[in-house]
Amino acid sequence: MNSPRPARILLGVTGGIAAYKTPDLVRRLRERGAEVQVVMTRGATNFITPLTLQAVSGRPVRSGLWDESAEGAMSHIELARWADAVLVAPATADFLARLSCGNADDLLTTLCLATEVPILVAPAMNRAMWAHAATRANVALLESRGVAVLGPAAGEQACGETGEGRMLEPAELAELLLGRLRRERSLAGLKVVISAGPTRERIDPVRFISNRSSGKMGYAVAAAARDAGARVVLVSGPVALPAPAGVECIGVESAEQMYAAVHAALPGADIYIGTAAVADYRPAAVATQKIKKTAENLRIDLVRAPDILGSIAALRDGRPFVVGFAAETEKLEEHARQKLLGKRLDMIVANQVGDGLAFDCEDNSLLVLWNGGREDLGAGSKPLLAERLIGLIASVRGAVRRAPGAAASGEA
Ligand code: PMT
């Protein structure tokens, strides 16, 4: 059998300080077996020399649109066809603006217009530039056209400020990109329903009981499932995140609303992933008027909220492959395994919470358990872990379905 040819990556480097990390990025991509052709903008050459990138990539670096000898060897159109993916890292605010306008005024923007393969950008800029309404609008437009935005990460910046705008680290970019190429289409043709974010259980017209979930983990899982080719319905509690492009997003508030919306979305679903931090209890009664501060003590009676995950795992007809999350402050594996078995799930994704972990932060660390299997997905950004998780779900679900006499359920 012929071994598959190496992935071909066209790496666009634009003029930001993070360009100094691109030799390492090239090295990481080549270590993982990819061929890399570097294209630099004029601005990028102020931060790093083409010779350095030529040495690490093993190919002459391209930068000019009007370079006759380079065009003679491989024209910009041939270059656009050669690649399996285009990664622009770092992608400056100016480059994102030019790409969103459809400019073709240098080699890199021309290639991006001419190519039909996936384009991924790794933004890197000052935090205020990243937060600026113009950049937000450009990024939203690019995402709506299918451009994948990797990062940026938050942290200390070259300008001395702290915030969102750092380029993701080369190792993470290489894994995200090559993992995406590998996993692309692993969920093609499947429908995936995902819950995300917190729920709010009303006490009176102005107060509620909720939790610290930001929705970041669930939204990352939704984007990863979409990138793997699935049709994704995301049922989300109240969060401050934009809906991932290409994902059907249904907003809800309470556990009961989430239960109803998830069940309404389930017909035809192949996979359910319960990432939401759903309330276990809700106030027994909701006061119709704002509760006054009269009594010294106030007691609120709570009753059980509907168990969405358990109800889906118990379905007799049309039961999807059911993946739960377990948020545990202690005995992570033991408690997660109890949930896997107790609720008769196909898979459970355990994360340690408390002490500033998992809830409302950029990174997480996941341990996945299923009937007869265990995989530690390690620590990393939520998008990176979401990609690993979706790859694992696709392969475990495939194995369960291929097993002789297997039912959809992963009963232990
Ligand atoms: O949103 P982020 O800030 O990114 O944080 C991510 C996260 C920590 C919320 C996420 O990774 C996570 O762990 N989600 C599950 C949180 C949770 O409610 O865990 P649990 O162990 O209490 O619940 C177990 C499972 O039952 C979960 O799949 C949950 O969605 C589901 N459940 C719980 C209660 C309920 N009434 N109905 C449910 O379906």
C-alpha cells in the first residue's frame, strides 16, 4: 500500500513581532512530516530574514508577486493549488483587514484569494487592536467565510501590556493545523447536539442561582465538531461569546429550557455532548415580585432540576452516542467513572474544577473514560483539547459501531 504523501502547508508570515517564532513553527510542522512553503509579506522581512526561513523549510521563500524567476519555477496559481492548507502566522490586524476586503495586492493576499484549500490564521497583535471593533468585524467576516481563527492567547505582550493578542505557541499551532487536516471529515454527514455554558435558575424577577461556566469549553467543542464536518446544534445558556460560524445556536436560560431545547434538537442526532454546567437544583417557587429585605434570614427551598444527560442516555428510540462531562473537585477519575456507569453514558470527559481550574479560563485538562477505555488528553487550550476530544469521540464511536453485535449503548 502506498503511504500517504506528506501534508503540504503554505505558511504565510506577516509583519508582527511574533514572526520571530516562525522558524520554530516551520520546524514543528516538518517534524510532524509536513512540507512547508513559506511566503512572507514585505513587513515580515523587517522581523526575520527570508534566509532563516529558507534554511529551516528547505525551500526558497517567496515574497514578491512580480519575481519572474520564482514565478517561472512555480506560479502563484500553482502555489495556491500545491497546498493542502494555508496557515498565516502571525496574522497582523492589517493582514486580517486586507484579507477580509479581498485585496490581492501582494503575493500572500493573492494566494489566499486564489486557493480553494482551508485558510487558517493565527492572529498576533496588541490587545487593544485585537479588541477594536474594526478587527472584531473583520474576524467575524472571515469566520463567516470559513477562515479558521486559531487563538490568539492571552498573556504578556511584546508591547509590555497584558491581554488577549498573543500568537499561539508554535507546537500548538502545528498540532491544531495538522490535527485538523487529519481529522477533517471524521464526523462528515453526522448531526451533533452540544450543550454549553451555565443555566440560570430564577429566584425572583431580578435574582438567580447560576455557576461560573463561561461556555468556552462547549463553544470550542462545537467549533471542533463543525470543523470535523458535522452539522452542529449548540444549545447554550447565557454566555458572552459569539456563536461559532456555521453552527446553529439556540439560546436558553434555565435547566428546564435547556432540557426542552436539547430534546427538540435531538431527532436525527448521532452524538450528544453535554458540556453545559446545568443546575442540579432550582428554586421550588419563583417569587413574582422582587423579594424584600425584611427577614433576618431567608430560606429558599430547592428542588431537583431535570437531568438532561440522564434523560438522553435513557432514550430507547433514537438514542445518540452520549458523551457527558464531569466537573469534579476531588477523586476525579473515581467520581467520573461513577457518572459514566450510573448514567449509562457512552463516554465521560472528566475535568478537575475549583482553585481557578476549568471554569471560566482559557485552558483545561481532560481525562476521557469509556467502557473499556481511558485516555488522558493532557492540558492545553480549550480549542486544542476540543479538537483532540472530537477526534477521540469519532474513533471510539466508530469502534463501538463496528464491534460485533454492538448496540449504540456503551453499558458497562
Ligand atoms: O464553560 P467553561 O467556563 O469553559 O467551563 C467548562 C466546564 C468546566 C463547565 C466544562 O468543562 C464541564 O465540566 N462541564 C460539565 C459541568 C457539570 O455540570 O458537571 P457535572 O459533573 O455536575 O455534571 C455531569 C454531566 O451531567 C454534565 O455533562 C452535565 O452537562 C450533565 N447534567 C448535569 C445536571 C443536569 N441537571 N443535567 C445535565 O445534563
